[in-house]
Amino acid sequence: MSPRSGYTLPVFACAAAVAALQQIKHGRSLDRVSIDLLEPPEIVEIAIEQVAELKPGIALAITSSDPGDNLDITRNTPIWALVELGVEIVGAGLAKDSQPKQDLLGRNPPVPESEVGTDSPAITPNLPISKIIGTQDDAPRITIVGGAGIGRIVNDSSIPNSKFRIPNSPTKPAIYAYAQRLLYANLERSLAPGETIEVTIILPEGRKLAERTSNAAFGVVDGLSLLGTTGISQPLSAPGQLDICREQLQTKARQFESLVFCVGENGLDLAPQLGIDRERLVKTANWLGSLLVEAGLQGVKEILLFGYHGKLLKLAGGIFHTHHHLADGRREILTAHCANLGLPTNVLQAIFACPTAEAALEYLRELDVSENSDWVSRVYETIASEIDRRSQEYIYNYSDRQVSVGTVLFDRDRQILVKSETATTILDRLC
């Protein structure tokens, strides 16, 4: 039996928001809503557990995550969406020097009527309105707020510009490009001219669940991310998923001689920003060894390994199934490479004691600053080259095929850390 797929967190957040908006506009407590996934282009039905109008113009809807047959910590976690309907006054704005404070949910308060213009907005007759919003002609009609349990990320470049507004703050909610597009596409169609909404996404268990993830390694704190490039949650940890990955790889191998392997969503999201064709991307999950060999058997000539250094680091130690339940060894591999380059014993001990691969990288960066050295470049260039060598050797040993492999490693801020020499050559052809 094939493993059952489910849906990603952004889909459930969107479904709850749609249900809440329908409650406000039509007074209907829906138990299911239709969502356009965009990626892939299909309409799906998502169950809604509860929905209620809290007061005129404000409604809350609740659903639960179903990631399919996957070892996913978000299974059955509740997702709330609080939707507040307003109207915009075109060309109006907040009174000078007005700086309203956010409430406990991180939401902006209603704008006092004395501080907005007097132009009459176009609104649905008799529809309860929560607030009036002074805005400009080109201002977004949808404001998305990350409430409790949604992670916060300082790196602004990780959150793309969008057609709706994410309020300014010292950190930004970890609501990424696909989630933004999904929310806008499914909510905007229900808004009448002149209507605006503020949507607060809340994950009541998000902060607790985040402690069991590697989010902190990517600079996401206090909660989970609405991350993903598709609405479908493939059961990547289920054994049957390897067969599905093989089929996808075989299809792409018939189209391209050069492919890009991405372990997870961060790589899939970042690679196209460098100019890499999305059609060349292969999501491998943790099945790197098996899929490297399959690529060789299918006649692929070049493979670019594109991923987070803390994950791909394992390949430099000959670990080709990267799930931590099977093997880790990251600190041992990193420490060994540092020792081979001649770093002193006290530094090796400090690196070995680091709790994460990201912490070890930061330690080396601080060492470079204090000593005016270049250990980060030397260490990670060596690691990337070893990943290339080991991967090529692995493919040849199990397929008797010669495949050129290059490695690109990025850090938690999704900044490129190192490109191997082979990776640079491959990238020049792909971008």
C-alpha cells in the first residue's frame, strides 16, 4: 500500500482563515472549506473543527494538521485563524505622530475614527465591520500577523516582499513565500471592493513543538514556521516514499543531464532565487545515497548537492542516509576535519563540545575575527570537497557510473557558506 500524503501547515492555516472570513461575511459555520493549493494546481477540501464569530467583524476558526503517513511532530496540532474585517479609506492615513501599540496577540489595534479621513469607503451593506483603516491607494488589503506559536525570524531576506502586509517589528513571523501566496489567493477573492482583513495565525502548541525541531539552527525562535513550496505533505520518512522519490527522479532524468538535489524545503525555496530552474530540483529527504545511485543508473551526468551544512556534513563522513535516528556523527566529522587542518587541541575540544553544527560554525567565525584567520573557509571548503569525493565514489561503487558531484552549503540564515570547485562549474552552467 502506498503511503498516504497529507497537507502542509500553510494549507490548514489558510483553511481556518477562509472559514473565519466566511463566518463573518455570510454567518455560516462551515465544517469544510475548499482551498486552491496553487502548488500543485488543485482544489482540496479541508475539515474545520470549530468556527465562531467573537463579535461583529471578528471570527475565529480552528482546524488540525494532518501531514499524512509521515513522522511529523505537527500531526493533530490545532491551527487557529483569527480574522478581523475592516474597510479602507483610500488616500487616508493615521494622524501625524500616531504610533498605536500592538496587543498581546501581536496585532495592531483599531485605528480611532478621529485619526482617519472622511471619504466614504465601498463596503457591503449591513456587513458588521470591526474597524476602519486609513490607507493609501496601493496598500495591501490583507495583513498577516504571526500570533502565539508562530516562529519569529530576524533575517528579513527570508521573508519575501508580498502582495499583503506583514507588520514591521524587530523580528518577522516565519511565514514564507508559499504560505503568503496561498493565503492571498484564497482570501482576496472573497473581499468586496474597499474591504480589508487582518489575519492572525496562532499555533497554541507551536512554542512547545518547536523545542523538538532544528528551527533554532535556522534562526527561527519561539515557534514553528509556515514553510513549504507546495500544499502536499509527502510522507518522506515512510519507507514507500523512496519509491515515489525514485519515480520523480527518473522523470527528471529523462529531461535533464544535470540535476539539483535538495534535502528539504529551505533548499527548494533558496535554489530558484539563485537562478536554478525549479524543474531540475529533486527533493531527496533523507534518502541521499539511494537517490545518488539511482541518478547514476538513469544516466545523469552532473548532480549539485544543495543544502544546509548541518545536514550535508554527514556525507563527508560516509553517512548517506541522513535521518538522525539512523546516524549523526556531525560533531565528530567536523572536529576531524578541523584536526586534519591543524587547529590546536583547545579549539578542537571547544568544537566537539558545541551542541549543534551551527554553534560550531559560529565558534569558528568568532575565532576568525579574534585571530584574523580564515578557518571557516578552509574547514568548509575541505568538507565540501570531501562530500563531492565521497558522493562520486558512492555512486561508482553501487552503479559503476561516473557522475560529477558538486556541493553548495548554506547556513541558518540561508546564506551560501561554501561552494566546492565542482559546484561552481555546475552552477555556471545552470544559472
